[in-house]
Amino acid sequence: MPRNLLERADMQAAFAAHDFGTVFSLARSEAKISYSKIATECDIKPNRVGELARGQGSVTTFEKIARIADALRIPGHMLGLAPRGWEAGAPDAGQREGDVHRRQFVKAAMGGGLAAGLPALTRPSVGRRIRSDLPQRLRERTARLRRLDDILGGGDTYSVYASEYQYTKTIIRDYQHTHATRQGLLSVLAEQAQQAGWAAFDAGRAADAASLYKASHVAAVEAQDAALAGNALAFLAYQAVNRQDGMETAARSVQEAGPAAPSGVRALLNERLAWAYAVAGHGSECEGALEAAEAALAEADGTPQPDWAAWVDATELQIMAGRCWTELRRPLRAVPVLTGALKSYADAHARDKSLYLSRLATSYLHAGEVEEAAKLASRALDLSAEVASVRPRQRLTPLIEQLRPYHRLSAVADALERGGAA
């Protein structure tokens, strides 16, 4: 397959999910590789290739996936395999068979099959004509899968979420449904694209994340779901927060969702706007956005909120406020807010807690409390050690470097040692 097709976000999402039906479909439509040619080169029956392209069945064996990689010239790392023999710099064939990164392969395969292995998360069955209740069933499934993000990093969840996105995309494209059902499916697709984009961002796949967020915005606009459209922009802004357009996009996200959006959604978008202002150094605007988020939360009257925004509560808003004050170098405001919020924050949320502890440590360092900063950095390093996310390390590496001049202090020496081990 041509390089530009290999690098497309939808193709890479299909690789990550081992969704070879989508791989074959894109290879035929975009690279003009016929199904009969794919069948011959991949040693798959022609009718089986067609079934996979229609979303029927899956490929799960190591040998068959390796054969497809070699036939279509898909670099091994894209499928969770070791470098193939034809790749530049790959080991020789004899060594390759003994040194295949089977842990990577199993992890990639597990991502596509994790949900399928849980009875409560089995995908709803569909006929040729989609029932009107399918969007709601898919939305409920998406909400259950979202819980994985509470305890796992994007490196572990990306393939799960990308697979869900591709599944819904296939249903919209290939099955019959009414206009109202299509609108519901597009809304679910927008939500799934955001979840997959977030996992990609957390795993360090920035280009994939941006592509998924943009696709989410398109789907949400077509579905006339203003809240999700605004949230897609907020995700794009969060990823581009260090640029001027990041702040502008964050402001546009609040406007696009509008005043009629659920209170939890408005709280979420305003706190993300506050963060964009904080990174840009606009203290008064940041405080105004935090107040708007707090006011939105205060409006809560028991009305159900979208699951994707329901996690925003008073504690989350405290944490965001603390992060903002840390970014604005106001430790006297940041430290008590973050300390209070983190007292009730469970270690099970290891990725997020390590990130928030790193902010608290930074504020202590701003205040000249080096030893306390070092102790918190050590705690954050311990929590993030087994999490498949690049973000804690991105936060902690510069913090450790700022502590290095104080290496004679025992707490700092301990943090430096832990940082080196990590």
C-alpha cells in the first residue's frame, strides 16, 4: 500500500484495532487493490475478504496477521509486530522468528478483543436495516467502555476506542436506517471519535488525536449535536493550548455549545477555557472562566448529564483551578486548592493523580519548598510507573530537572533516583 494511505488516521486506527475489513476496504477504494489480489497475496479465500470488508468476522491469529503485514507491506509496529524482514534495519529472517515482540502483539490484539471478552460489553447485533434503538444501545456501551480510561492509559485503550469508532462508522456507511436513526448514530460516532482521540493524545499519537477530533466535529455538526461539537473544539484547543489558536478555539467551543447546553457540559468547556487562558498568562480571564464553570455546576438540578461530561464535579473544578494557579505561578492559591482536592482522590486513578501531584509539586517549588516538591514528585513517579500514558512523564521530566540543582537534599536525591529508574 502507498505510504500516504498507511499514514492516514482512519487506516492507522484500523491497524491498531486489527480491523482488517476496514484495511481491505480502504486498500481497494483508495489504492485500487482488488479483493481478489488481496485474497491471493494474503492467502485468504476471496469470499472471506469480502465478508471481512462488510464487517463480518475478524482476523486474530498471529500467523495470518503477519502474512497480511508482509503482503500489503504494513510496517510491523503498526500491527503490534516486530519489524518485518523487508523493513530497513529489520533483523534477519531467522532472528526475527525468534525475537518477535509477542507481548506487543498480544497487547494490540487484546485491545481489539478486550470489550468482546466482557459479556456486558458485547456489541449489539444488527440486521440489514438498523433498529431505532441502536444509537442508544451504542451510547450506553460507549459509556461503559469509557470507564477503562479511569484506570488505564491511552496506550492500552486506544485500540479499543478506535475499534468502536470504526464499527459505528461501518454501520452508518453500509446499513439501512432512517434519517432520525442516522442522526443518532452520527452523535454516537462523534462521541466515540472524541474518546479515541483522547486515548491517542494520551498515548502520544498527536496527529491521530487531532484527526479524530476534527472528524468528531464534522459528525457532531451533521448530527446537530451542539454540545458534542463544542466539546470536539475543546479537545482540539486542549491539544494546541500552547498556541494562540488554542485559546481562540477554546473560546469558540463555549460559543458553539451555547447557553442551552447541559450545565455539566458548560462547566467542562469553561474550565478548559480557563486552562487555555492560564497557559497564555491571562489571569483575570482565567478567573472569569473558572467562575463561569462554577456557576454552571451550581445550576445542577438533578437533570441527567451526558456521560462524557458527568465526571466534572466540584473536586474536578478544584483541581483545574489549582492547575491554573500553578501555571500562573500563584502557589499561595494553588497549594491549598490542590491539597484539599487530592485528599479524596483515589490512587486507582494513577495517571490523573500523578499529573495533579506534579502540578502541586511545581507550586511548592515555585514557593521555594524544595523538599516537599521532591516528595510529591517521587509519589507521582511511583503512581505513573505502570501507566500506558506519555503525559505523566512529559510533566515530570522537566520537574525533575528543576530539582536537580538541589541534589544534596535527601528527598531530592530520592526523586532523582526514582526518575532515573522510570
